[in-house]
Amino acid sequence: MRLRSTLTAVLGAALLLTAAPGSASAASGQFRYTYETVEGFEASGFLNNPHSGRCINLPGVGLENPQPGHSPKNRTDAWATVYTDTNCKGDSFRLRPHTGGASERLKVRSVIFA
């Protein structure tokens, strides 16, 4: 009798865990990039613990700035795909988790984490 009760409790708990909605998915860590402001100053941009699975237009290098960002560094625990245009369009390049980075030759305006 106890075995049946225990088995029922374990199965019930497993069902609850699989049915419960998970927390919002986010990459842990920081994504960094460098850009030139509209005024001509060099600046650093960063995203802390960015959301995964959705396109992020990088602050400071959108349509208001004719100069794209460059030198991206992925210090998150997720793969980052950077794009040359806003809204994750244009040419893309993948950066590995924790150590992925590129030189100033790679121009970026948006990113998505997976």
C-alpha cells in the first residue's frame, strides 16, 4: 500500500514539474560592444543577462546613429548571433559562450541569444 502511495506522489510531482511554466529564459553574463556616438566619442555598450530567443537592437547603434557598433564580446553563457542590421537582419556571425569575441572589423547593430 505504501509503495503505491509513494509511486503516486512521485508521479504527481513529476507531472507538476513538467506542467509548470518556466521562468523567462535569459543568458547569464554580459555582452559588450564598442561604438562611436553621434557626437564622435568612443563609447562602450553592454547588455547584462539579456533575454534569450528574441532579437535585441543594440542601444546607441540603431537607426539614429549612422555608425554601427564593433568589437563584440560575448561573456554570457549562451551562443550570441550578431547581425549587421537592426531587427536581426543582414549578415550574421555567431559568438561562442564565455569567450566569443571579434575585432573592430565586425560591425553589429543587433543580437540574439540562443
